[in-house]
Amino acid sequence: MNRVITLDELIDTLETNGEVSITNGIKELFIQVVDDKDGYSYVSSTNEEFGSSREAVEWAIEKMNGIKNIVTFE
């Protein structure tokens, strides 16, 4: 039985580690925190920029076609 990954768990990992990598077994997305002159922003491996960790993680989940399709994250 697979453990269910939660949105909050992904956000916490991003905020704690400064980055998160997720995969659905085929596609992998990476998001990292960038400390710029205006504060923190979040940038994906596809060069998308986000103003909050929640916005970045929600975008990644959408790209994976839902949280249930994410098989691993770190």
C-alpha cells in the first residue's frame, strides 16, 4: 500500500530544504527557493516563477495531473 503524499508535506519539504523534486515515474519536476532582492521567490526546472511555496507546489501537482500520480519526492 502506497502512502498518500499531502500538499502540506510537499510545501513543508520545499520550505525546509529550499528545494523539492517530485516525479510521477516518467516526468520529474524540481522547484527551488531563490533569495532575490525583493525577498524569496520559487523557480521550477521549467523556469516558471512563483511568489509562494504553495503556488509553486500547486502548479507542480497540476503538471503531474494530480497529487495521487506523484510516486516520489525528496
